[in-house]
Amino acid sequence: MEPAPIDQAACQTLVAALPDTLDGDGNSGRSQYAAAWGDPPIVLTCGVPVPPTYQKTSEMMVMNGVAWFGEEQADGYLFTAVGRNPLVQVYVPDTHQPEVNPLVDLAPVMKQHTEVTGAAGVAP
């Protein structure tokens, strides 16, 4: 999936700045708008839409100044940084415990390369 044209440059910059290691796993692939670490992979995708299940009253978890909306999946968690531009989504497989550890590692890059656009985004 390609991000909206308005988000493409920001996503390319964000992906280029991502760490080579995430939660102890080395980078296993990178494109202009996405990156993966490990096997099974943690996958970050930039320029995604707001999740359909997200509501303004949804519970958010804040990891080092970045708020994430978490959705449990059959084999892991899908976290979306709602209230930031561009929107970033991170899939974390169940093999990573606790599942939020990669979000801690991503916080510095997220704060540097995404902009808070709403209350859910949390101020830097």
C-alpha cells in the first residue's frame, strides 16, 4: 500500500531514519514506506489510514511521548500512532513479549519524523 501523495516524502524520510535493530532483531527488509525486523517480523508501515475501530474515546498507550492505539490480532498486536502525521502502524508478533517494547525503541524516530496533529498524538 502506498501512502497518500501528501505523506510520501515524510514516510520516506521516516523509514530511512529507522533503527537497524528493533527489540533485539536486525532489519530484515525495507522499502520506501515500510520496514521489517526479525522472523516472524515486526513490520512498520507508514502512511496508513486511521483504523476503523479507533474512536476519540479509545484507550491509548503512551510510550516515551508517543501515543499508540493497540488492536489485538490472532498472532500479535497492531499498534497505530493516531494523532500524528503521517500515521504509522506497527505489527508486533506474539513472539515479542511484552509487545510494546518495539514502540519504546521507535519513540525517538517517531518524535523526530512525525508531527502531532491531534490530542491522541501526545506532545513531544
